[in-house]
Amino acid sequence: MLLEQTWRWFGPQDRITLRDAREAGATGIVTSLHEIPAGEIWPVEAIRERQEIIRAAKLEWMVIESLEVTERIKMRAPGWQKDVESFAQSIRNLAECGIHTVAYNWMPLFSWMRTHLHEPAPKGGFTTRFDAIAFAAFDLYMQKRKGADEEWGQEAVRAAHAYFERLTPAEAETLRETILAGLPGGHHRLTLEQTAEMLRGYQGISRENLRETLAGFLAQVCPVAEECGVRLCIHPDDPPRPLLGLPRIVSTAEDLRWILDQHDGDANSLTLCTGALGVRADNDLRAIFAEFAHRIGFLHLRSTEREPETIAGMESFFEAAHLEGNADLIGLALEVMREARRRELEGDQRTLPFRADHGQELLNDHERGAAPGYPAVGRLRGLAELRGALTMAERWMTKVEQECRIP
């Protein structure tokens, strides 16, 4: 089985080019038709046009990230059935164009979340960060969400108030914009008023309700994906904790186990993101990989580093260098190669795409103005490190196999 090195690209407007991706060593591109609103069908013509742009750069479009699931679907709000039908037709159109890996997420309202986009990294450069106290300050004193003080608890409320009081007007505006603007690959920009309206729409939707809507969604789209030979790969929650009172249901091994039980087949697969799952200390990444390896269709290899203090059970963390932080990507490289060898022995010829997810801003990255979390040099470094780790793991396994053979 071939592990395919891929690179996230945000389309022709991306400041990081396809040439940059190719020179970094990637052979596959991970992208989306971001210009098509959520809930609308991706036409074959638009898919082929984007494919040709990528192929002209001597690369191949291998993964869709993301085919967005609308809030209407997650809430079962009016219009949700039409959105599911559009999602299913987009799957058919992608398969017609030869694209068979589709990443999506089930995070309500916001996709991946950070409070700081340009935080000094421990060894130089800059990184993204999630500060739980800063997020509590936003929730309590900017969004002013009803019932938030009871959910956070007195200790968190006091810490958040002290944090909020220290903010200058410019710092407060930056925090608000960072949270509401929407990060790359996530939802679009919201205002405080729009967020409040969306939160009202989710009012009364419990963890169990959100699971029910996901189960219903999978029941409708997985048979279509199965027929088309498409893998739908759900991405874990980032961070893997409830936000703004909204449940998150793709955060633990138990969550992944439940999701995969809803449809037994490759159409229902995982995007295994080591950075997102690794935020929680109770997520054993190697054990998770070993258990679900046969259902992984896409790999996000990155590392986050938890900070010592937690507040109301929520961790603060920052995006670490790929071979640092809390995710043991060297150990995971061994698990990845074991799975690659298993699939190879079973005759599975499909590629397993992976990417160096996210990256710190290094050298002249900041000057280039890349999308937050997606600089050129930082990701080039990460991809090179991962390529080295995976190559070493493969050679070590080959050597062990040769030594263990009986003459």
C-alpha cells in the first residue's frame, strides 16, 4: 500500500501555491470548492475545472476537505433533507471525476477553534493557540451566552473576568475577531448577533440528539458513497470539548467506536487527526490508531502541546512542532507502517493519504500572509520530518522481518 503525501490548498486565491506544495514533496492535493455555498451541489464541470488546475501543476486532487455538512442537517432544521440530497449528489459527482476520499466534520456552529493566531512558539517562530480562559472570557463577557456562568463554574468565571478586565480594546477586538471570523476550512464569518441566533437554533439539542442526527445522516449518505466507492472520513472535534454549550460527539475512542458502528463499511471511515484527539490526555493515540486502523481513510499528522492549567475541565494548548508536543508521531509512524504492511499483504491497492496538518510560522512565513495554521515553511518542515519518520519506520520493519525469517 502506498502512503500518499498530500498538502492542504485553499484554491487559486491561496497565498501558498501549488508550486510550493510540489517543491515541499507533496504529490497529492487536499482541497475543496470553497466558493460553493454549503448545501449546494458541486457540479461535475466545477470539479473538473479545479482538477485541471491541479494537474497542470503536476499534482493530483486526492482528498476533498471539506464537503461541508450544513447546520440545518445537524439541527434537523427546515431544509435539511434537501441539503442531504445535495451532499449525496456531490458524492456521485466527485466519484465520476475519480475522487474517492471525502473528509467532513460534525462540529456544531464552529469548526476548529483557536483564540490566538500569532503566538510566539517556544523555539522561535509563531504558532496558533487555544487559551481556555480567553475562550471563557469571550463566552461570558462578549457573547454573553445565557447560562454560561453556571456551565463554567465560579473559578472559571473569576479567572475569565480577570482576563477580560486586563484586555486592551485592541486585544479584545482581536480575540472577538479570531473566534468569530472562522478559520480556514471552517464556517464563514459570524457576528455576535448571528452566533446568538445560531445558538438559539441549537437550544435543547443534547449530545444524544446530535448523535441521532449523525446516525440518520450516515444512514442516507453511506449507501450512496458505498455504491460510488467513496470513503467518507469524519474528522475529530478540535478541540475535543463542548464549546458555547454545544455538545461535541467526535472526541474520544468511545465516540469513534459508536460512529463506526452506525455503518459497517469503508464508506463510513475516519480522518484520524492526532493533533485534535491528542489535546485530551485520556486519548491514547497509539491505542486509538491500533483499534481503528482498518477504518482510517485519511491521516492528519500533527502534534499539540497541552498547557499545565485546565479550567472547568477544558485544556489550553498550542500547535507544537510535528515531532514535539504530546503526540508521539515517531511511535505513530510505526503503527502507520504496520497498517500499511497489513493492507499490502491483504491486497489492498488503495492509497492512504496523509498530510502534515497545520504548521508553525517559520522564517519568512508571516511575511507571505498564509492562512492561519497553514504556512509554507512550517508545513514543509513538518512534511519533511514525517517523511523521514515514516521512511525510518518502514526500513526498521523490513529489517526486523528479514531477521525473523527462517532460513
